[in-house]
Amino acid sequence: MRLVYNKFLHGFLADHTARCFENSMIFYRDVFGYEPTEKVTVLLDDSYDFNNAAAFSSPRNTLLVQIAPASTVFETL
């Protein structure tokens, strides 16, 4: 696994993120027999433009899960 993050902003979450990823990969290996065919890159980011999650299919399968919650200030009127 490659973990890419900004040490100044996200350093406090890096160890926890890596452990969560490793635990989830162990679960998927045990339950579904899944083995990734290439090295997985985890990008720890805090840009809330995608409202905390997004999925893309090209050029690689990508799943984004954001750190900060979405701003709902205009939805609580």
C-alpha cells in the first residue's frame, strides 16, 4: 500500500488510515478471496468538493472518501 498525504494537515490520521485499510483488505481476502492485482494507493485528502464521497471508473477504478463532513448550512433553513 502507498499512503499519500500532507504530513502537516493529515499526519495525525495516517497511522489510523493505514491500519483501517490493512484490516479491510484482510477482511476482503478472508471473506471474498480478493487479492488486488496491483499495489493500492490511498490518497488522504480533505477537499470537500465531492460532498465526502465519489466514484470514478477511468483510467482506474477509484473510490474517494473525504475526511471532513459536508457543509449543510444552506440545507438547515
